[in-house]
Amino acid sequence: MKHTYKITGMTCEGCKAKVEKELRNVAGVTDVSVNLEKAEAEVTMSHHIETTTLKNALPEKYELSEKKEKNVFASASTAVPEEEKSKRQQLRPLFLILGYITVAAVLLNYRAWNLGEAMFDFMGLFYIVFSFFKLLDLKGFPDSFRMYDPLAKVVPTYGWIYPFIETALGLMFLLRFQTEIALIATIIVLGITTIGVTKTLLDKKSIQCACLGTALKLPMTQATFIENAIMLVMAFWMLLG
């Protein structure tokens, strides 16, 4: 008998191989086929195996759950809101962080309001906060990042140094040190990433966004594109202004 399961937490071919190996070691499993892009695993078994047994066989990084079949009789009006609600819940940490950064940038400049200074503070805080989350799992971040960043795919080392690049750019904006260079670097760095994000969204691939590292499991959605676009617009605005 065959059963299909959803697997979250896989970010590379190494993860795929690890999941296949661990599931094959479960007694009663005769074959395993993992689809990295769909985040699914098709398990062939000689007898029924409880989902919890398969789940416990995997490292904590991966989450296994039964794939829910779509109800063809369910109306689109009831199915779509549930999916949108799920995405909003998953992206809640991202929206909260962006909200806090925005409020902090405004408060830092409310006495003598200056839009340019507030934008520098926003960009600086953005980089510092986002690099912090990436540094929480410096070992796992590069694997997630090169799933969609074009440069990280070609130059793996880039994924390892990327969090430190963000930290450096954040400090440059906050300290107002060589801000023109920081703006140009922002356009180049986020421009490359945005190309990869756009391609991933157009290909409708289901992968994990690495914008907040691997500590918070965020899906790759339009919000990721908007997040990068905001920073790029600010960088162009400040550079040209």
C-alpha cells in the first residue's frame, strides 16, 4: 500500500536524502520517494504504519503529516479563505517584525521629523533584525537560501557570509557611515535575491523562505517579494534623492 505525506523543513537535496533514508529504516516500509519541490513523500509499506511512527523516525527539523485530499464537492468560496487564513497565520511573525521596525524608526525621529533619516533607521533596523534571525542557525540558513537565491546557488560561500553582509549594512545605515555605498550594495544584494524570489513564485514552488533564517518557518509567498521591494524602493529613493 502507498500513502502520501506532507514533509516540511526540507531545504536541499541533502534533506531529501536524509528523509528518504530515515523513512526506509522504519519497519514495514518497502520504498520511499520524496518530492522536494512539492514537499511530499510517497511511502510504500507492507502493512499499515501509524503516522506518528513515521513522524518520530525523522529528526526534529522535519515535520511529517498526512496529506489532506481536496474535497472536489467543496465550493471554492469556502476553500480559498481557509488557505488565505493559513498563510496569514504563518506570515504573522514577519508582519509583526516589520511593524515593530516601522514604529521604532518613527519614534527615533518624531521630535525632529525627517523622512530621509527615518528611512535610514528603518533600513538599518531591518538588516540588523533580519540578520539576527539568520545567525540563529548559521549552519542551516545557507541550504535554505540557495534554494532560491541565484548567486548562492552558484557560489555556496555567499550563503554563509550573507547574514554578516546584512549586519554590516545595518550598522552602516544606523551609524550613517558611507550610506551611498550601503544603498548601492542594498540594490545589488536584494536585487539578486528578488530575482530568485520572483522566479520561485512564478514557478509556484513550495519552499521555505529564508528571510528570517530557519528559526521561523515561513513559506515563500508574495509577502517575501513585497518585503524586498520595499527595501529596494527605499534604496533607489534615497540614492536618487
